[in-house]
Amino acid sequence: MFYLIAILLSALAGGFMPLAKPNRVGGTGGFPRGEAFASGVFLALSLLMMLPSAFSIFRQVLPSIEYPIASVIAVVAFLALLAIEHQAGKVVFEQGSAPETSETELAPAIIPLLLTGMIAAPSFFLGMALGVSDGTQARLIFVAIILHKGTAGFALAMNMVRSSLTRRQAALLLIAFAMMTPAGLVLGGVTRELHPDWLPMFKACVLALGAGTFLYMGTLHELKSAPMIEYCRSPHCFLIMVSGFAVTALVRWIMGEAHRF
């Protein structure tokens, strides 16, 4: 319950200032250091925790199969998110390039709608990964989600106030985005509590999906505006990103096997 409430509040808190005071956030450039650190955490969680855990479970459930199923699922998740973002980005670019009328300079409402969808899909998968996890791994996934949700909520709200959405519509859209990770968390948690016979297979698939999602969030999410590309060109932010990876890797090493079966 704590995870659910904290994640929900972090997304809503991130979007509160742009919606409450839209005239005072025009020059805000985001939180480059926090996003750079989160990118490093995402990479470590993906490659050092979630993917190895998925491999381990698949070995137990399907001992006769040597094929790296977990890697395939992770790559499919990565490419699916990339394809969604490419297609949505194309529509956003076309809408944003359309001639503006003299009546308004606000962006079309479809732009924040598509941007919200692009971030909401991986947010749901991350919530599911948290729901089926426990121990140190769950805590680290929670920290990574918190780091992401606040900045994502802020960025989405910025786009909302610059569009033709009314304040009420923008608030409802922000709430919908904030609910995606808790919804995934509830689904994953309920499935784990029910403990069906297919739980190990479900757990392995969700962890592999989560690994691909975290890998995407840490590298190509937002494409040209990805923190790994935009912010980590600065040596300072690059070192912060590396420190995020190093801290997560160190925790993984100190705590030993973070995922108990």
C-alpha cells in the first residue's frame, strides 16, 4: 500500500506546479541531474537484477529449454516501446508543424494525449514488475519508479498547459497517467498473492518485460530528448548517471541474491 500511494503522489506532485501556475513554468528546463541518475539506476536494474532473475526462473520452469527466452521477451518489449514512440512522435511532429491559426498559439490537444500514452505504457509494465517483486529488488524498483514518475509528471503537465486542453482535461489526463503504475502494481501484486500454478512463468515474463522496459527508459525513451543523450553530454551529468548505475550495482552486490523465489 505504501508503494502504491507514494508512486501515485509522486506523479501528481510532479504535475501540480505546471497545472496550478502555468504562467510561472515556461522557462523550466526539467531536472537533468535527477534524470541522469535515474538512467543509471534503470540500466543496473535491467541488466543486473531483472533480466538475471528472469533467466533464473525460466531455468527452473523450463529446464529442458536452453534458448534465452528472457532476452527475447526483453528485446520485444524494448522494440515495441521504440516503435510506439517513433509512430507517436511522427504524429506529434506533424501536428506541431501544422500552421497555427491567428486565434491561438497553443499546441493541439493530441500532442499531450500521445505523449501521455507513450509514457503510460512502460509505466504500467514497471508497476507489474514491482508487484511481482519483493525484498531489495522491489525497493530498488520502487526508488527508480519514484525518480521517474515525478519528472515525467512534471514534463507531461508542461506539455498539457502549452496545449489547447482545458485545465480540467489536463488534470484528468494527469490523474490517468498517475494511475497507470499503481494499476500495474495491483495486477502484479494480486497475481502473486493468488499464487496460481502459472505464477513462476508469469513472474519470469513480467521481469523480462520489465528488464526491456527499464533498458528502454534508461537509453532511448524520448529519443533525441532522452536524458542519456541530452543531459549526459555534460561530463557532470554523465558522472551522475554512472553513479546511479554504480550505487545500484553496489547494493545488488552487498545484498546478494535480491530476488527470493
